[in-house]
Amino acid sequence: MEKFKLHGRKYVEHLTGGSALHCNLEEHLSQAQYRNLLRVAAQEGTNYFTFNIPNTVCNTCGHIDKRYLKECPECGSTDLDYLTRIIGYLKRISNFSEPRQREAARRYYANQSKLGTAC
């Protein structure tokens, strides 16, 4: 919720280049939870944001799953890569430069229990 405040009208009105909130989530939320976050965004004046949930791609069988997994549900392989949103499209994290891969590993992804009762 704090990120929506930090990217809301109270702060963004003082920026000349605008602001974009990337709401990183470990998993997809329920329809009601997304609706509540959209309500918070409207109340705070957060007008430019996206939800970013990592997708898993199996390097063995090619299966893509819309969840962050440690094992492929199709073939059981642990040779996995992850896709993340980069300016409107999905990109393999393994294709990032080495410094960018280290930065991606430090990203915080909230899960439903961490979001609390606001969702």
C-alpha cells in the first residue's frame, strides 16, 4: 500500500518526469484483491502502474506457467528460467546482463500474506 502512496498525486505532482509503480507480486491475486488495489490506486492518485508476477518457463520441455515455480509441473525438471515484465513485454531473466540479473535477484515480490488485510 505504501508504494501506491509514494506513486500517488501527493508526490508525483512534484516530479517533472512522472512516476511508474511496478507492483511486484509472487502470485496472482483474487479478483476482489485486484479490485481493492485498483481502489487504493484511484484514492491515492496513482495513475501509472502495472502488476508484475514472474512466469516460469521450463528449459527442458518448454512449458510456461503463470506462477513462480521451483519444478516444472509437466516434466518435473528443475532447469527453469523466469520471465518478468519489461516495459510491456515478458523477457527471460537469464537474458539480462550480469549486473541486471543481480538486481533482479534482489527485487521484492509480495505475496498475499504480506499484503495484509488491505487486499
